Amino acid sequence: MMSGFDLRVVDLPEEVRILLALRAQLPLDDARMAIVKAMMAPVAGPPLTDLVASDARVTVLIDDLSLPVPPPSHDPRADMLDHVLAQLQQKGIRPAQIKILVANGLSRQWRPVELADALGEQALAAHPVICHDAEDSHQLSRIGELDGTPIDVNKALMEADLVVHLNLVSMPLMAGTYPLVCGALGYKTYRGLVTPAAFAEEAPFLPGSPLVRAYQRVAEVLLSKVKVVQLSTVLNNDLWPPALAAVLQGGAPINLTRPLQMWNSLPSPVRHRAARLLRANYKPLWFGFGPPAEVEPKARAVFRRQHEVTTEGEVDVMLFGLPDVGPGSVRSAQNPVLTAELALGYVSHLFTQRPLLRKGGIIVIANPLTPAFDRTHRPHEEFYEQVLRHEREPQAIHEKFETSFAGRPEFVGGYERRFAFHGVHPLHSWYHCAPARRRASHILAAYGDPRSCARLGFSPVTSVEESLTRSRELLGKDKLDVAVLTVTPPFWVKV
């Protein structure tokens, strides 16, 4: 079991449910040719070259690069971008008529070297890439209101005759119109959409939730004003490169192999550096092109065939180990606020119908919760040290602190000019945790730092084995129904 960058051997009762990701499906033989075929034979509607004239202005919108985790060794969005640009050039559209926008939302903007690594140096040399800035009023266009919330979107979308959305479906809600706008809004719009009330239901990341519906309504306004087509892909779950997979799978089941023992003995900075360089072996399974509403059901069906695991009934205890790598720490570092969001905001919500954990159950995470912050996470450090010291309830945090964190000059400047996260990113991360915190009666952190646990409202335990003993005591049961999620790679559970 992974715990931060440690690998732990744990002794579990025989009756626990160990939920494993499905076997990785074979990827497409020729991904680049599959992109061409998808664009020549759309799911619905005409091909790209029939949608634009030679004088058209085109914006290529790319999903934020923070997903998937870890980043793939070759990001298919680079090939998707190459083929879209090639077809636009074939139509006679000049580079000056094309804008490329990365929809990073309130996450940090990407450095030029990171963009070149993900999307390819050749494409970026001819077409500069813009990262979205939710604070730059000159970059935003107001297109309406939604229940009193102004709808501000990146101006590059509104100034285009056609928006081509390059979409990587990393979770069910990332198919369709939700990802079209979730990374390209102004902060005032985010403030009205991402509130504690948006997380009042048990499944905030499933289609139909208040959060998803709000974003879809914004997307409907956008689609009424500009033509959008989507080029989507779904990846398999082949996480580990072959050489690393052989190391992880070797040896007796109750012992770590010699290379893994050596890994555990390396100094922490060395392991952090190695983890930042880690690239996944994910490969494309499918590409689809057409209007978002037509591409969505096909993308979601492909996603579920690879990433949905079925189990019977709810459980008393949900147990999983967490690596110190997540969407908020790609190419940077993890911190306790991001770990809490990874555990409670993401992994605890990886279900496709209803929660795996029964009401009043216990969540056990294995992670050291090291209280360390890098310079891209200054707002998270302030939130951890000053806000969580006094308040954990999302509504109170929203009312008392969000305006301050949003307007702090050093946070705004860090977000706009120094590749840091937006000031309210840690607050929104904490709102994501609310449904799991309400559902669980206790959250136990095996190997967790006691100071971090006290700040986050978790209970530290010395080991996974002790966490199960504590769970029996807390729930008053001699025998527990325990599900162990082996979340590297992540998967979704159909209960």
C-alpha cells in the first residue's frame, strides 16, 4: 500500500473486500491515424474542414494539464492539437487566426517548458499557447447572468467563429459540456458556482449534481453564442511503465522486493524529485469528434468499460493508501490541504451511482500528511495555518475568508505572474471534501502527522492494522465490512 512516497506491507483480515482496477485494455494500434479517422467520420455533424472558411477565427481549447495523474509519457492532446492545426492550415487558415487556450481555471498557469513538454515544441513554436487567467478583466467577456452570478468567460472563446475543444475524459463528468467551461471562467463566476451549497448532495462529481448542472447551464449560454465542436479521447489505465511494473509485481506477496526496500530507504528529497519525473503509461482507447452533446454518451460508455468496477452493497470502512501525487501537485509537491482534497474530494467520490461508504462509516487513509508547502501553494499554507486553526465548516469559511483570499495582492500576483495557485484554490479544495466529511463519522489517518491531523480534523493512528482495531471500537462491531481501494491506478466503483 502506498503512503505518500513510502511503500507499506499491511496485514489485513481475510474477509476484507480488495477492489482492484480492471485489467488495462489494449490501446489503439495507431493513435494518430485514429484521430484522423475520427475527424473525417464524426460522431455527428460535418468534419472540421467543412465547419470553417479560410477567413475564420478559431480557438483551440485544451483541458487543464493537471489530469490525468501522473502525466502520461506522451499526452494524446499533443497529437490531437497537431492534427487540428494541420487541418486548419489545409483549409487556408493562417496562424494569426488561431488561438490556443489551456483551461487551467483557478489552478496555476503552466510554464512554457511544461507546455512544450506536454503539447510539443513544434506546435508551440508556430502557435503561442495562452493559459487562462481568471483575474484578467481584459481577457474576459461577460455573456450573461445565472441566478445573479455574472457569467464571465475567456474572451478567446467569444471572439472565435469556431471553438475546437480538445477533451481528455479522466472522469465521467469530464465528458460533455462541463469541461468546456470549468477551466475558462472569471473568478466572479467561480465564486457564484463553487460554493458550499454546490456540495450539499452526496455525489458532487456525477452528472446531475448541483455543481455539474450549474456548469452545464453556463455552457448552454456559451453554446448559444458560439459554435463548438469537441475532439475527445479516453485513455486506458495502464499506469506503470513496463520496467517499473515488473519491479512492483515481483517478489513474495508479504515482502517488499529489494528495489522497493531501496526506494523506501532513499532520502525524501530524492523520492520527491523522482516522483515529479514519473510519467504514466496511459494510452488512448478511443477518439470521437463532433458536437459535445453527441460525443458525450459515447465517451462515457468507453470510460466506464475501462474504469468502472462493480461491488455489492455499502461498507462500514473504506480504506485506501494515498501517494503524494494528485491533480494539485502535478510537477510540484503535495501538502496536507491537497491530500485532504485527494482523499475526501476525489477518491471518496469515485463512484458512479451511490457512495460505497454507508452513512456513519469510517474512512481510513494511509498517508504521512507531511506539513510542507512549496512556493506555488502559498494560499494553501495560509489556509492551513490561519483558517483551519479556527474554522473547518465550509459555509463559515466561505463567508468569513473567501473575499480576503481572493483579493490578497500577493495571491493575485502569484497566480497571474508567478505560476502559483489562485488565492481561493485551497478554500474550494476544502469545499470538495464536505460530502465525505458529512458521511463519515470518523476519518483515520494511518502514519499521519499528528499536527496535520489535528488541523484537518482527522484522527492519527500508527498503522493500518491499528486503524481497523480503532474502527471496531468506534463502530461497536466485532466484524466490519471493509473495502480496500487499490487506487493506483484510480477507478470508479458501481455499488
